[in-house]
Amino acid sequence: MELSQNIVSKEKVIQIKGLNKFFGNLEVLKNADLTLHKGENLVVLGKSGSGKSVLIKIIVGLLKPDSGSVQVLGKEVDKITYKELLDLRLKVGFSFQNSALYDSMTVRQNLEFPLVRNQRNLSKVEINRAVEEVLDAVGLMQTIDQMPSELSGGQRKRIGIARTLILQPEIMLYDEPTAGLDPITSEDINNLINEVQEKYRTSSIVITHDLTCAKTVSNRVTILLDGRFERQGTFDEVFNTTDNRVRPFYDYNFIH
């Protein structure tokens, strides 16, 4: 699928400036700056333990920064009230690495759950319509009455994305969306991320180790190195370098 470039605007939906985060004596994020533009898919690459998951938790207010500014949709995340934070989180969808489906619920029930919990005034007809719309969007209408245990890993990943989409978030956060998937299923998920961007006009941060994913879904790529976001640009711009901190990412994915 060809990645759309014409839906990215200059409007900033996430703006991080001078972000610092310590755990004891370990400085995970060091004066880090990052911007996500409206309509953009931004891929964040980094080694395990480099602070990528910490970044996500700070963005949604699960962790507080030690210093610096984190603005999401114009709100300073660590300075708003708890109710404002809950309202903000409804606009930020998080696709978990393990899909995080409820094993005791059918696909339909998994999708209904966030709607019923967060939008109590919806009728049964409206709920059914929303469930069928997101299932159609991820191409899995036939699974509506199945249990998660009956689904493949790729199907569970798609249903997890559908459950996130059902609240129509403005921002999507994808955590290792192709982890544990075979190459063909990974390609399907990559295409779905681009389709979500196009159809729902989402702005997304995609955390991944998979450079095929990064190349396929990114409008822009950045690498988290030594606590800072380095070498931001298109995929080709980022990897057109002899920097020995950067080349191993490329060589591991495309040479080994």
C-alpha cells in the first residue's frame, strides 16, 4: 500500500521539550525533544531498554516527567486534573503489543466494552453499528462471535486495533505492532496502520524494532539513542549515515 503524505499538517498534536526521566541513578530520557504532527505516522526506533515504553507512559500520564514539557492535544499532561487526564486518554488510543483482549469475552463483547464503559448514552443499535464498522475496517467481520482463543496472532492484533479505534481517537500509539508475527501477517498489519491513518485521520506514534514496518508505515522516523531522539527524517534520510550507533539497526534487519 502506498503511504499517503498529503494528510500530514503542520499542526502539532504532541510536543515534547526538554524531557528528562530518571529511575534512581539511571537517566532514561535526557533533555529529549519530540513533535508529532496532525495526520502523521511517526516511527520511534530504539534498542530494548532505551526508554520507548517510558515515553508512551509519560504521554498518557501513567508516569510523570522529572522535568520538561509534554503537551498532548494542547494539554500539559502532568499539570491537568485527573478528570481532564481521563478525558484526554479517550482521545489517545493505545494498541498493546499483546493485543490485550479479554479471553472470556467474544470479539463483539471485547469491542462493545470500551464503548459501554465510556459512552453510556448509546443505544444498542448505535453500539452494533460501531462494532460492525470497526470490524469491517480491519477486515474481520466474520470473527464477530468468536473467542480470542480461536483467532490467529494476526487476527488478535487486528481486533486489538479495532477495539482502540471504536472510540475514534485522534492519536494512535502502536507498541511493536508486528512483534511475533510472520512476514506476510506483518505486511497485513503494516498496511492496516496506513489504512487507519487514511480513513480515521489519526496521528500515530509507532514503536518498533522492525525496519520493514518502519519503512512501510512512516512519514517520519526517529531513533532513541542515549536518551535523546536522534536523526529525525524520512526512513532513507535517517539511515543514509555511517554513524555506528545507527547502522546496526539497518544491518540487523536487512543484511543478517
